[in-house]
Amino acid sequence: METKILERQFQNFVWIDIIHPNKAHLDTIANDYNLDLFQIRDSLEIGHLPKFEKNDTYNFLILRAFTADSTDRITNINELSNKIAFFYNDNRIITIHRTNFPFFENIPDSFPSSDNFLVFIIHKMVNTFNEPSINLSNKIDSIEKFIFLKENSKISLEDLYYQKSQTRISKKVLQITQNVIGQIDVDDFTKTALQDIKDQLLSLILVYDEVLEDTNSLLNTYMSINANKSNNVMKLLTVFSAFFLPLTFIVGIYGMNFDHMPELKWDLGYYFALGLMIVISIIIFLWFKRRKII
């Protein structure tokens, strides 16, 4: 896609927004503003994790915002989120990103400093994890309802796996982000807003941690219920086998039709065999009842 470079003048600083960057444009920006080559490469790397580096003339920051759809089956960080790279100091802030983020639209003019603008964008990025956390919690409630109401046929083990994967990756991203945010220094006017972000990050991490624990618990419960069903089936088959095995043995003996089997000549031999089978069945039944197997 074509690279877009937008420049906006605020009261005390300039914001330069680079969308869909390519190496040529970033090399020009790096030369114009004396930016570090390796940090430029980091800003181009798609799957780069959040980080913060402090330089003599500017600060370098990478953060990630949640951009996946609620129906996506997420297995890695690139499917879950997209990053924004920041180069900033008191006079200038440069943002570099590939995705068009909604919160970059209709940005107000009332930012007294680049730090205040930076914290505003960070707040918007952290907020992108709020709705997914609510959706995951609601899914957990639904799955829990299906499991304990014995509607297991409505539960997909594959969906549980992807839900666990999304929760685990989101939690890791937020934990790394929390560590990065803790390294940022801002002016006194903005410190309260930054502290609010730290509190929000902690709250989100706790929510995702709870969802992850619930997902693991439900996954184990689901597996246990299915294993219990299999055990019940095996138990039922075992009970039937215990009844029919001795009866089959009797039938097998008297089905051999040897000439010298005296029972075959008895007038009541048939009824004797049936009675013997009934007596054996009753004994087996009483033994199972005594052992509380049935």
C-alpha cells in the first residue's frame, strides 16, 4: 500500500504520522531527524514486542493495540494485535504504523505537550483490550452454563483451545506493556493520566488472568466429564459381559452335541438349563448390588 505521511502542528510540538511505511521513507525520516537505524528497523518489524529505549535527543517506544475480530481464531501475536512505533521528545512526536487505527481520527487540538499527546494515544491503545476481555468472560460464562447443564454437545473443544490461546497471548502482551509503561517518564501535568493507564493495565491483566484460569478449569472439567462418560459406557459393557459370559459358557457346553452328554436325554434338560441360567443371573445381580456396582 502507498505510504502516507501526515503532519500536524500543535501549540508546543509537531506530530508526524507515517502510515504503511516503507524503508525508503523511513530512511528519509531517519536522516532528517537523526533517528537510530536499528530502531527504524524495529519499527518496520511486524511482530515486534513492546519496548522502550531512552536516547539523548528522543525516546523510542513500541506498543501494541488489539485489532483482531471477535470471531478470529488467534494463535500468535500478529493475528491478535498491531503495533505503533513512537519517536518523541518535547518538540516532536513521530508515529509509525501499518494499520489504520480509529482513535487516530478526530484527535483534538488541546494537547499542551508531546507527553500529554503520547499518553492519550497509549490510553486509547490499552482501551482496545477492554471489549475483548468482556467477550472472553461472556464466552466463559456460556461454556460453563453448557457444561453444568449437561449440554456438552454445544461445546467445541477447538473453540476452547482458541479462546485459551487468545487469552494467554493478550495477557502476555499486557504484562510486557505494563513493564514498558513503567519505564516512561512524563511531565508533571501528565503523570496522573499515566498512573490511570498503569491502574487500567493492572486491572486488565487480572481480568485476563482470571479468564485464563477459568478456561483451564473448564477445559479440565470438560475432559473429565467426557472421560466419565466413557467410563460409564465401559462400566455398562462390563456389567452386561458379567451377566452373559457364564450364560454363554453354559450355552457353549450344551451346544456341542456330543453323543455321551446325559443331560441331552433328560426330559426336563431344557428347563434345567434355563433355570440354571436364571439362578446364575440372580446371583450375579445380588453380588453387584452388594458391591454397589449397580
